[in-house]
Amino acid sequence: MLVEKNVPLQACNTFGIVARAHTLVRARSADDVRALVADTRLGGSPVFVLGGGSNVVLTGDVKPTVLKMEIPGIRLVEETPRAWIVEAGAGERWHDAVAWTVEHGFPGLENLALIPGTVGAAPVQNIGAYGVELQDRFDSLDAIDLATGRSFTLDASQCAFGYRDSVFKHAPAGAGPDDAAGLPRGMGLAGRAAITHVRFRLPKPWAPELGYLDLERKRQEAGVEHPTARQIFDWVCEVRRAKLPDPAVLGNAGSFFKNPTVTPEQCSDIIARDPKIVHYPMPDGTIKLAAGWLIDACGWKGKTVGKAGVYEKQALVLVNRGRGGDSVTGGEVMTLAKAIQTSVYERFGIRLEPEPVVV
């Protein structure tokens, strides 16, 4: 493993926030992660696992050891009559992995194109877009217990996927006997595990997911009745590029807030006051509200506080208005976020929950 000291992290987070890691370890294999745990100088100290830095707000220098996951590789590991099973290393760029599956004739991830970040971070957040969530295409993952160095494998049920949620986002809740994976029962894995490889189950026969208006509009414009996975991949890229800023040009962490869910009664009450509110019925009977619409309705689109701003094309995205060493600070980002939360709560009675991890 490669250990570095006092490492600048501005290039390691898509917001472009200036911060440093006291100690950074680059893991390019599972053995590197085990070596970190076994190292008498570093083992046992707190660890912060970092992928592409696309879902992180750094509010200062990072004191825990930063474990930068850079494990490469992607391959087809199994093909059955019902699915292709594709495995990717945690350090692979997510979009590159999606492109690889499409190019090699293994469709199913195309709706998730152009999402920033790495493969290893995808299950943590249960990423999703345009009618598909990671859990819909998930097979299993390999990870390493950062307390013991023990390897383990989790299936979908063990990952406890929810809306932008998983077992990896919850802190350990108490002691208990080990389960079959060698981990304490009923405990979260935040800060305790490092994902090394992820396997996707891409179902056969493939069927396009076109439930979102943006994609249906693209299909009609193209005059295509039965689009291919490649066409959907291209349409998703076009839509995302038109709506969302490129982090390489304008620093951001993607969608900053989760879309809140409410009861039908709560939704009816809001509709009575704001008939144009964007909302979607969910399979469990709840109603999902568009957080971007709520923020826009409160007048935040295009506004700036310090060097933190709300993107003028999509109110759900907070952006870095600074440059280089004069970048936005994590404090400015969180000040803006809290002001938005207050506005939305005062008008709609809804508490918006941030998506990024605040460090």
C-alpha cells in the first residue's frame, strides 16, 4: 500500500473544496486494505473511506486516515439463461463501468449513466436515476472489516438498501454475536467496512426503462419505437449534461438533497396550497416530492451565499462559485444548505435531508 502524509484533497472531491488529509493510503487491491488494518502504526485508528469524492462535503482537514479506494478492473464473471453477472473493482469510475457494460453487450445499467463517483461508492448510496436504482441491478459485493481485516460478502438483503440508503450509511449500534459474515448482528457498517468489489446482476431478457418523461420525450423525438440500450445510454447522457453542471467545470456534489416522501394526506394539504408541486406516487403508498421544485419555489435557484451557490438550471444542485485556492469552504456550503432547509420547512413543513456525507 502507498502511504502519504499531509495530502491535498481538493482534487479528490468534486466540490473542489480545499482540505488536506493528515494521512492518505491508496488501496489498489484488497491486500492493500488488509495491510492497512494490520499496520501497527495505522491499524486501529479511525478510517475514512474515499472513492471519487462526489458525495462528500469537507468542512476541514481530515484527521482520520483517508483510505482512497483505487481498485481497478471490470469483467463478466458469469452468464446464465436469466442474467449476466458483471464484477467491477471499487476504484473504477462508475460511468466508465456503465459504458463498458453497454459496449460489451450487457445492458441494464444504461439509465445510471454519467452519475459521478466510483463503483465502490454506488452501493453505499444506493444510487439511482431515471427509474432504476442500484438495488435493481445488484448481485453482491465483497468488503473488508476495517477492525479485523476479515473479508466478507453481502447480498442485497444484507446491504439493507433503501432510498439513497444502505447498511454502509449507518453507524454501529451496539455489541452482539457475530453473524455468518463475521460481523456483529444488527449493526451498521459506516466507518467499519471498505467495499473492494461489486457484482451486478443484469437481467435477461433486457427491457428498456422509459418511465421518465425526459426519456420518453427523447424516444419520441428520435422516432424510435424500440430503443436499444446504447440509445438510452446516449439519451441519459444528453439529459444529464443539459441539466447538471460538469464537476470538472463547476464544482458540485450532484443532487444535494434527497427527494422527501410524505403521506397522501400531507401531499393533499400541500397541493391545496401549491397546486403545481411536482410529486410522484410510490409503490408503498407514500408520495415522493421533488426537492428541487420545493427549493425553487422558495426562490433559491441561482442565489449565492459566499462562494456557495444554487445552480441556475437545477435548484437541487449546490455549486462552488470560487476558483482554485479561493474555493468555496465546506462551512459556506453547509450554511447555504441549512438556509435552504429552513426556507423549505417554514413554507412547506418538510425537512430536507442532505445526500452528501459531511466530514
